[in-house]
Amino acid sequence: MHRSPWHAFRLSLLALVLPLLGCDLSWLQVEIPDFNSKQIEGVWIWRLSPQTNQYQRDTLVWFQGVTTQTSGEVLTYTSYAAQANVSLTAAIGPDPASSDGVTVTLGFERGLPGVFKVSTFNAAGESPLSAQSEAL
């Protein structure tokens, strides 16, 4: 049976969307001031523990790469959490104050509501936790 390229496209799009139907994604805007010069490989999302009042690692966001499309630069990444692993893409916004910085909105499966901070990492190590927190 002959299938059109449009049919194949619809099937591949469906394969990408179906895993998200059961997920309740949260979105966190992250500013990374040294994205290019430090070759940032990903972000840790930290959750404030109500029991200890300390931040604990919650979700690993691993960057797969940046591609340039007609709409601009796009980051492909996977977020790994106890609730679910999700592969997504996000537009990268340049930081007007620094050619090295970017802003990106990352999706992740957060589970229960909470207060979150982030840290970035690369081959050399990990940054301190962000000064700002976000309640989601």
C-alpha cells in the first residue's frame, strides 16, 4: 500500500505528541548568562523540600544541541524526573545585555506544586543555585 509523505508526517507528529498527553508539564524560564563561553550542557532544577527547608535535586535537563531554523535558534533537550522523562525543543532568546547569554523556557514534569531554583553544569562542574526562585 502506498502512503503519501503527508501521511508519514502526520504519523511522526502523532508519535511525538502522544507521550505528552499524560503529562502535566510546567514551564520555567531560565536565563543562562554564560551559555556559549562555558559550553553549558544542561540544567538541574532544584525543589525546596518542605521537610528540610533545603533545595534538593528534582529534574535533570540535558541539552542535546542547538539548531538554527528560519524562526531562530532552537534548543533540543530531554528532562529527566521521577514523574516522567520528556524530550522537547525550545526557542532560544538572546540576552540583550550579553552576547554570551540566552533565555530559554524549559518544560518539565514537576509533580506536586513547589518552589524551584536552577543550576547549570558543564564538563568542568556545576554553578551555584540561582539567586531567584520560582513557585510553580
